[in-house]
Amino acid sequence: MSETPKKQRALKSAKPPAAAPPQPPSKKEQIISLYASGITEVPDIALITNSRPNYVASVLTGANLLKDYYDLYTSTSHPMNVYSKFFAGQLGFRDEATARASVELIDRYYKQFGLAGDRAGQHHALLMALTMFDRARWTNKPAEADVFRRWLVERLEEPLPAASPSRPEGGR
């Protein structure tokens, strides 16, 4: 069955459907594009894209463009220093039991570093507890956050160690 000449003329004169307007680039694409164009400071990119710095850092880290950025939301599996490997993928606050298990691990390493006189290791353990406390607190898990808070307060109330003769009180 062939089309009538009238239908053929109508089909030829019909305009193709209008193309959808191009979509603006996603925030992720904007962040990567800005970085590639030479704007490499996380706070600057965050301001330009109206994003939070931790989101910008996460996007850039995921794209293997940023290596040395750490904040509250940086994954513990992303190594910060030589101590990171002890805690990578081991900490959580899903529930109070998970938070308690995390504190037990942190405490074990804190004491081990203390026995070795490794103050930097102890500092990292404290940092991990503080990070987990903040993550739990800011995700509305007050009971889980309190597990980390209580451990931190106990550490902060410990008497200061005597000054070592090899290290002056100023620490340098």
C-alpha cells in the first residue's frame, strides 16, 4: 500500500522533532573539568561549583587526580600515613556493638603504640577515634558517637607523661 501524494508531501514538509536542549554538565563533570583546566585548589573548586570541599575532594580522589587530601569523610582505606594501614576498613559505627568493637581496636593500637613510645601512632589512634565520633555524630547516631566520645575523654583525662630527656617539653 503506497502513500498518497498528499501524505508524501506532508511527510517531506514535516519538521523533525526538536532536539532536546543539551544537559548542563553534572557537578562531578564540572569539578573534573575545572581541575583539568588548572584550578586545583579544593576550596576554589568548591566555591565555583557550589559544592562542599569534601565532595570535591571525593570526586577528584575517585578520578585519581587528588592524592593528599584528608578530611572527616576521607575513607579510612585511603592511606594518610604509615599508621593508616592498621585501621583501614576496620572501623565502623553501624550500631553500638560495631562502635564498641572499633573502640576496642583503636584502644589496642593506642596501648601498643604507647608501649613502643610511638607518640605519632598514639596520635593517629586518637585521630581515628575523633573521626569516628564526628562521623557518627553528624549522621545522627548519638549512642554510637558516645562510645567514641567516652574513650576519647578517658584518654584526655590521663595524666601527661613525664618529659623525656631526649625530647624537650616544646617537642622539637
